[in-house]
Amino acid sequence: MTLLDVRNLSKHFDVHHTGRRIPAFTQLTFQVQAGEFLLVAGPNGVGKSTLLRTLYRTYRPTGGQALYHSLLGSIDLVRAADVDITLLRRREVGMVSQFLRPRPRVTAVDLVAEPLLDDGRPDAHDQAKDLLGTFGLKRDLWTAYPSTFSGGEQQKVNLARALILPARLLLLDEPTASLDAVARTALRERLTQLKKDGTALIGVFHHPEDMAGLIDRALTLRADAAG
Ligand SMILES: Nc1ncnc2c1ncn2[C@@H]1O[C@H](COP(=O)(O)OP(=O)(O)OP(=O)(O)O)[C@@H](O)[C@H]1O
Ligand SMILES: [Mg+2]
């Protein structure tokens, strides 16, 4: 089943202080099936992160179409209203970036449990602790504030928060960059399970070998295609 059907998707940035237009990517066309893992590859600055952020609608695309087949019907991520995007993010579309955004005086376990609490789940905190344990975050840190954590510790919290609710479409931007071997293995196992359950995955990995055997296809972005 096709979950995401992207046609001629383009994004450029207008940089006002230089008066220049920077094309991030131009006229991308690809599909992603349920249970498929698509690797987005290409050199630095070619638009990989921008593509993921555009699909998550952190950025508005500048052209084309991205039809997502949601449980409630098809929706074009390019034109969808912000309220619909908020609902999709809560229920169906997840994104893991490279960095956690810690919030003042919110503990690691509270940050991770939040998506489940929003969903009214009474076992939210137990599940959050389980997942932090799975990613190998030291127990002493579970009730501490992540703003002082190391980069890898913060990323464990970030992953647990992003993966606590199963998404139908999961966007991953270099999630393994700061992870130790335990956390990389835990992430791989989690993604293997999600894929089996039909989650479509679109990911950027600096070391795709971390995900060997899971990746089905690669979409390689090229600098010359961006101009
Ligand atoms: N908010 C923004 N405003 C202006 N230009 C931007 C913005 N975000 C990204 N860019 C530009 O768009 C291009 C693509 O950036 P992007 O972060 O998507 O690259 P990337 O392929 O993820 O690179 P890397 O491998 O280094 O992470 C770059 O030239 C970058 O400078
Ligand atoms: Mg990037």
C-alpha cells in the first residue's frame, strides 16, 4: 500500500539579507509504501534534512504535491491546514531529529511520557521508563533535567520520546550520530519491529551500515539537480 506519494516536490529558501534564492531540492518524485524503509542519501547541504522537515511541515514546500494516505483519508502535506498537520503529528507522523529540545524543569521521563499522556494513557510513565532503559539511559538520570545531559544521553531521551507512540510514517534525521553501540542496537530493534508492523520509514544516516538489512531503497539527492 502506498502511504506517501510525492510528486514534483520543491523547496527553496529566500534569504533576505543576501537577496538570494537557495534551492534545497527541486521536482522530487518518489513513493513510499507501508513497511518500506527509504534511505535519503547525498552530500552535505544537498537538502536531506530540508526534505524531511518539509514532509513534517516544519517548512512549507514551495511547489508540488505530497499525498499522504492517512487513516482519515488522503491529505496533501503541501496544502494541508496547520490544524490537520498538528493532528497528523499527534497520531500518525513522527520525526526524530539529531537533537533533543529540552524544556526547563521537565524531567527525562516526563518528556518521554508526554505523547502517551496526551493520548490519555495511564501507563505512560512506566512505558517511558521501560523505553529509557531500553536505550540505555542511566536510571539516575530518568528524573533529572535533560538540559545538562551529554549529547548521547539527550539523544536517547529524544529517541524514546519520538518512538513511544508507533507512527505510520516515521522521519529520521541522522538519529544514530551521537549514540553508543547499546542505543544503536536498541534503535535498530525498535525500527525493525515498527517496519514489521507496517510503519513507513524515511531516514538520513551518515553510516547507513547501522541500518543494514533494514533499508529497502535509496533516494540520492544531487547538487546539480537542485539548481
Ligand atoms: N532555514 C534555512 N534558511 C536558508 N537556507 C537554508 C535553511 N535551511 C537549510 N538551508 C540551506 O539549504 C541547503 C540544504 O540544507 P540541509 O540542511 O537540508 O542539507 P543536508 O543535506 O541535510 O546536509 P547535511 O548532510 O550537512 O546535514 C543548504 O545549502 C542550507 O544552507
Ligand atoms: Mg542534514
